[in-house]
Amino acid sequence: MQSVDHIIRQSLHSDVALIGQVAEHIIAAGGKRLRPVLVILSARALSYEGQQHYDLAAVIEFIHTATLLHDDVVDESSLRRGKPTSNSLFGNAASVLVGDFVYSRAFQMMVNVGDMKILQVLADATNVIAEGEVLQLMNCRNPQTTEQEYLKVIHCKTAKLFEAATRIGALLAKAPLTTVEAMSRYGAHLGLAFQLIDDVLDYSGDEALIGKSLGDDLAEGKPTLPLIHVMRHGNPIQVAAVQAAIRGGGLEELPLVLEAIHSTGALEYVREKAFVQVHLAKQELACLAPGRERDFLLQLADFSASRGF
């Protein structure tokens, strides 16, 4: 990961001062670097011995970072990971444009790797993520959003990049197609579990640990799965409160919404969904020989559903 961080710093260098300032803010903000870790572990678990997994790990992190820069503008967010967002410090225009710079730098690095299959995976993933962002925008303030529609959004927005990370690791190692597909499915299941727990933490996490305020998704009018569960199983008063909160995008109803979430078992329902995804992810790792990297990938699956608890 030190090698990846070195590449990230090197690749974000620009003679344009503002790009450097925003890039340094992004790097200093930290983060789990989970997606680049998946590239490295997937490649090493399949006996890859070259150096390109470091570059591709940085590419994956750049794609993720660019989406965050754009997300924070769309969501009008002021905090991420407990620190001021780039748009709150540098303005919306700078965040959008630097996000574009980070995207384009990622594609420059992809081309340098020179593998058409890997380039196709990353180009497709970037396109699907953009579709997911638009789908989420369409669902905002819409209390009629179904569980199926919600799952499609998080598959596109979150799981697709996890899937791309593990797939390119396997492709880089020249693994058989069956192994490439199994590693892709592992990444997709892991990404779904990760996002499901993120949505649980929005209503139950420690604000200092999750780096944002409880109910942030509600304030943005996002109908995540805990809310969808309440609207299916709550009493009329609870359903009306959640619907009003989603439509209004405010936190006036937060105490009643939190009570409804807890009384209907919404968080337990979503956690169970996440545990199913973890189980499916771990099953896919049967394609790997026993070893340190496989053990780490198994632990990451467990971590994805145990965060914040």
C-alpha cells in the first residue's frame, strides 16, 4: 500500500496549483483504501509477480475518488470521513473539475498498462457507476422506490467497482476464465455487503467513527433499504413519517423515523441481507489455493459486515 500511495501522489501531480491543493486534501483525508487492497490481494492470491497491480490499484482508487468528488457536490455534503469535503473548502466548480482531472488521469494510467481486457473492465465499470449515480438521483425524494430498485442502485454505484477491482487482479494474473468470474462475483457480493452496512450505519453508527452525522441519507431524501423496510412493515403513522421525511429531505422527522426503524427491525433485516452477501462472497474464494492472501480476502468479507458493531 505504500507503493500504491506513492503512485497516487506521483500521478496526481499537476502544474496547475488548484489541482495540487485539492489532490493533497483528498490524499490527506485518508480512507480505507479497500478497493486498491482488493486489486493487490486478488492478483497475489493468483500468484501474480509483476508490478502493474500497484498502478491498477491506484487507478481503482482514482475512479473511486472522482466519484466521491462529484457525489459531494450533488449531495451538497460538507463532511466526509469527519473532515470538510473538497467542495466545502474549494467550491463546487473546483471539485467537479478536479474530479474530471482524476478520472482522465486514471484512463491515462489504464492505457499505459496496455491490456485491452483490463481497459474494457474499467471503462465499463466507470460507465455503470455513472448510471448508478443517475438512478440514485431519480430515486431521491421518491418514497415509492422498491427494494429491487434500491439494490440496482447500490450494485451500480458501489458493487461494480469492487467487482472491477477483483476482476482486474485475476486478469492481471492470467487466471482461467472460471476463476476470473468467481473473483468478480466475490467482489460484487463484497461491495453489496459493504454498502448495505453503510446504510445501516447511517441510522445507528458512532458519528465519530463513520465520519458523518446520523440521518445524512435521510436529509438528502435517499430511500435506502432501512427506510424501504419501514414503509413495508411499519404502522400508518410510521409509514407517513418516513414518506414525509424522504419527500421533504429534512431531519424534522428523524426521531420518529429512528423509532420506526428500530421497532420494525429494519436494521436487523438489512444486516441479514449483508450477511447473506458475505456468505456468498466467501463461497467464491473456493477457487483460490489456501494461503495468506486468501485468508485476508476472507477476513475482508467478514469486516465488510461487522464495521461499526
